[in-house]
Amino acid sequence: MAHIVIAGGGIGGLATALSLARHGHRATVLERSNTFAEIGAGIQLGPNAFHALDRLGVGDGVRERAVFIDELRFMDGTTDEMVTSMELAGAYRERFGNPYAVVHRGDLYQPLLAACQASDSVELVAGAAVERYEQSPDRITAHTEDGRTFTGAVLVGADGIRSTVRAQMLDDGGPRVSGHTIYRSVIPIDKVPEELRWNTVTLWAGPKWHFVHYIIGGGEFLNLAATRDDGATEAVAGRPAERSHVLGQFPDLGATARRLLELGEGWREWVLCDRDPVEAWTDRRAVLTGDAAHPMLQYAAQGACQALEDAVVLGDLLEGVRSDDVMQHLEKFNAARRARTNRTQLVARRIGHELYHPAGEEALARNGMLSAFSQEQLHDEVSWLHGDREFTRSGVEEWEV
């Protein structure tokens, strides 16, 4: 058994702690905030996420609050016309072995937190912001901003897109600002007209913008997310946005989508960021996971899914490994996950540019391409992501960045 220190108590950090504990190790999770809690709104979970959650022993807990979606709808946001729809029951579930669902982030986080709290092998330490690390041949020590130290055989940097562990390891500067601003709102379902309470994830695509909505919270809320390719250059996180400003950003939105957008209240805005893929996430006894390793734009709906996959693979590779042998197994983890996460990062970028935001002739060409796909072909397109149970396939023989 080894003692492993984890920087970051979000979804990825808790999943990693749980995975390591289930493989016989002891984990200490250091969370910057004073409490262990997850903020945010809705999140999409593909079958690969449920494969990972089941491996972690919390799949049923997440399913209890999940909304299982019938289809993914892609709409022309200016004409109100459906371009294509991917069915998520029947053949999809049979092929991929698990459902596609949407949840509030808290409904994913709480089962992970409860499982960690119930484990004698997981220690949760709040108010412990990791500032730096130092290591010797046989151990690694995390130093927190308030002067404490935590020593173990491994340090896992699961501390997000602005990871301090990554900053020391790679020294690659801040995240890449995408130039896309997203406005988010969550409203009670009883404020939504019954004829608009669709059991779908629906995306309305327009010229340099798109709008997504779906039901979360076990059916109690509607999650609204509207994104504008506005050339934003400064990162923003959770800043309040006036309703009139949000509505003014989408003047070409069709009638049905506008009815839904106008329901939003308490809007907040973020400027989306990611990073370029990198080849190495390890420094001897330190390793990065989740958004610290491979932060991605939301457009593939895979950020949390990939963090959960990381947790499972890292736990598997460290099973039965002694402290003296961990470094080579961390390198194996990096090698096993690199191609898959690199491709997902770049695919997410391309989806936003090529599918969600084209205008004019490019939008018409996109509509024609998507509408020509059969259900089986649509499922083929996502099979490398949704259908992988080993979490190591990139979907191509070799993926080069």
C-alpha cells in the first residue's frame, strides 16, 4: 500500500481518491476551498462515464438523480428546423452498454464525496491550497499556501485548468482563451411551458453562436447554456450577466429557441478556456489528471467523462504497486491516456468551429452533411468515445498532435 496525495477535491480528485482506495492505497485529498462542494450547472455523461462510475462503485448513486435522455437534437437555430437527431435508447444503449444522461454537477459530485467520506482509506482536507511540491528519490511533498506539508509516494495534480502542480511541472503559462463566451442559467421546470419540456439535449446552431438546453436535477430544473463566438480575450468565470445583455447576443435566434432563452434568469457568464495537448504529464513522482492534464472545451461534452476515465486507469495501473515502483507506472498511465485525451481536446475545438458556429454556405453544407447520416452512422461517429471500456482508444491507429 502507498500513500498518495491528491491536489484538488473536485470531481476528478475525488474519483481518483476513490479509485486508489479501491485498489488498496491510502489517499489524502487537499482542497483549496474551505468546503468540499461542487458549483456549476448541468453536465452531460456518456456511456463511458457510467462505465467509469460503475468501476468506482458510485454508478447507481449518480443514476438516481440523472435524467436519461431520449435523443440528441441538432437544430438550425435561425430557422427552427431539425437538422438531425441521434437516438439514445434501443440500439445505442445496446451497443454502448450504458445510457446517455444529464445531471446537475452536484448530483455527480455528491455520490463521489459520500463514497470518499465512507472510506477509511481516504482523508479529505479542506482549506489546503497546494502551492508547490518537492521530491526526493523515495517520496514527494506537497506544500500548501498556509505552510503545511503532506508527503506521500505520489502527488496527483487534479487541481484544474489553472493547476499549480502543472505550473511547476510544465511551466507552460496560462490557459488558452477561446474567444467564446458562455451564458448559463438554471430555472425551475415549473416555469417552462409543458410543450417545451423535451427529454432531449437540444442544440440550436447559428452564425457564431449556439444555444443548448436540457432538463436536470431529476426533472426539477431546466439547464440553459448559450454561447457566443465574440472574440473575448480575457478569462471570466461566473460573472453576473444582465438578462437584456444575454438576449441581445442572439438576435437571429428562431422563435422556439427564443421562447426558451427568454425563460432564463440569474444569468452568469464564463469565457471558455482550454490548453493545447502535451505529450508528458509526469515529473517522476508527480502526475496530472483531468483538467490539469488535458483541459478541453465543452463541445464534445467529455471534460468530466475524461477525468473519470483517468481515475479508473490510474487506479488500475497502481494496483499492488509499491512506493519504489510508482514512477514507471505513472509513465505507463501517461502513455495509455495521451492519444485518447489529445484527440478529444482537438475534436472538441473542431466541433465548436466546424459544426456549431458556421454561417451562410458553410452552415448549409454542414446541415446537408449531418442530415445524410443514418442512426448507425451517427453511432459510429461517437463509438470511439462512448463505447470504450478500457479508456485507452483514440479511435485512430495513431493520433498526432
